[in-house]
Amino acid sequence: MKHLLNFATVMLLGVTLVFSSCDKDDDPEPENNDVVSGTITINATAYDKWIYFSFANEKEVEVNDFSNSSDWDIGFHRQDIRVNCGKSGTGKGGTYNAGKVDFASFAEAPETGYLLNDSIEILEAFVMPPVKVKVPGDTLLAKWIDIKYGQAGPEYTVSNNIYVVKTADAKYAKIWLKDYFNDNSETGYITMKYTYQPDGSNKLK
């Protein structure tokens, strides 16, 4: 009788373990907590200088030869932007416009549909007459802000679109370019909210 009870106990334990195992398999996978998020304000006020940013380093980086450097992912000049790809660099970057979606809820970067950098026209010197030149840049991100010039002065309208940026090493980041002013209402200060996925997957939350 004692042996029968022991055998029954073992069988009951085994059944419990099987059901426990099944329950664990059925549990939903947790969201990826390895993404890197932040908000930075870039001082892009200079007309004769670009400011470069690395998502992996989470900071601005010094770049001497942007077209041959893999140290940067995205660059800023006033309202102008370039990404490390196409005519702007040798990186594996690109940009995608996700539109007016909720930043926090946008969970996955698309794997196709990215545009490479081409040429954009920028204001290189704020003089009269203005000095404009064509340089490598991002034609898609050029639409992040609309500037209309009138007698009362320029009027700035931020699109509030969410963009996906492929980095120089083909990883993914989502960005929200939120503002073009600092606290003193001076232009050329770009506030960028971002979430970067360092593991190479397209999961962005």
C-alpha cells in the first residue's frame, strides 16, 4: 500500500509538471526591454556646420569626412537633415515615413521601403542675397517642417510625423522631430525623441 501511494504521488507530480510546462509555453512573450530611448536637443544654428549624432553612442559625434565615416547615423544643419546612406555616406542607412502615428505605440520598423539620400538645397550663409548650395541630404526628412516666408516673418509648422531611420550599420531607430525652437524662441534647435534598437531586430518597443 505504501508503494502504491508513492507511485500515485509521483504520477500526480508528473502531471502537474506537464501542465505547468504547457502554461509557460502559452504565456505571451514580454516586450523587448533592450531598446534605448531618449530625447535630445541639437544646436543646429550654424549655417556653415553640420552636427552629427550616433544612436549607438547616444550623443553627438565629431566627424571630419562625413561621406566616408561610419561613426554617425544622422546629421543636422538648421532644418536640413542627412542620414548615412546614398549620396550622404557609405553607411547602410535609409529613412521611412510612418506618418502621424502614436510614437509610443509604433512597435516595429518595416523591413523595406526605405529611401536613400540624394541632394537637397540648403542656405549656407544668411546674407543678402542668400547663399544657397546643393549638398547631399535627405529629401524625405526635408518635409519634417514646413517654413513659409511672409511679410510678418517666417512661419514654422512641424509635421509631427514619425520616421524610421536605418543607421549606418543597418539597425533601426524611430524618431519624432518635435520642435525647432529653444526656450528663448530661437530657431535652429531641433528636439528629437528617439527609440533605438541595438540588437539588429526591427522591434522598437
